[in-house]
Amino acid sequence: QTAAFLIRDNIRHRNDILHAYLDAIDGAQHNILIANAYFLPGRRFSKFLLLAAGRGVQVTLLLQGRSDHRLFHYATQSLYDRMLAAGVRVFEYDRAELHAKVAVIDAHGVRPWATVGSSNLDPLSLLLAREANVVVRDAGFAGELRTSLEAAMASSAREIRAEDQRRRSWLMRL
């Protein structure tokens, strides 16, 4: 078992949380499950997710379905087509506003990885805000977190499919 406390500030630790995510995604062998309230990652983060999906890693995103920031929600939805085309599964949590900021990678693999913290995967959190995450390498912790997220997806989320995206009005797609 190992754990690390990571911060994001504007001086010495500008990219610690981002790099922890990218290293874990790059090393993923089986599955990636990210639950995040505000998901608008930069090009590099998106590229790592798409590359992971391309090498056969099951990538799943659990995102807000009921957002308190509609414009941000629409911006996130603009990423769905590309993610879905790459084989990424996207779920929207509809029971209430989602404020999770967690991820689990290879929960049942040789090197399980999980993070819980305050950092969203958006420009504000990754580039400007002061944030803190705990990264844990422990099969028990990662497995329990994954089980909890899967239960939330099964009971309170709906999967977004490519045909759902095609049915959206041109105004919504714009």
C-alpha cells in the first residue's frame, strides 16, 4: 500500500496532479474509470485517454447529467462524439448534481491506482486553482471505490451512445 498527497499550486507544484493522472493513464492495462463533476480536459489529457482506449483499455467516464453550469455542461458534451468514436463509454449521472472528483485505474490489476480529491479535470482546476488529491496504490481501496462508482452508474446514470448524440438538435450540437 502506498499513498501520496498531491497539491496543485502556482509555484512548485503546478502539474503534480495532472502528471499523476497522465502517468497512471499511460500505464493502464485493463480499465480506467473517471468520475468528475467538471470534465473539460486539455488536448494532452484527452489524447492520453484516447490512446489508452486505442490500445484496448476499457475507458469509462461518469460525468454530470444535471449540471449547475449549463454552458460548461454543453462544452463537455462537445467532447462526446470523439470519445465515443474511440470506444470510450460515457455515462451521465442524473440523480443529482455530481461533485465527484475520483478515478480508478486497473483496480484489480497488478498495480491498482486510485485518486480522490478536489481537482476537477478542467482548465480552472488543472491550470489555476489550488487543489489537493490523494493518490492511493492499494487493491482494496481501488476495488471498493470502483464498486461504489459502478453502483452509482447502475442506479443513477444513463449511458450516452453515439445515436443519442446524433439525435441532438443542431442548436445543442453547436
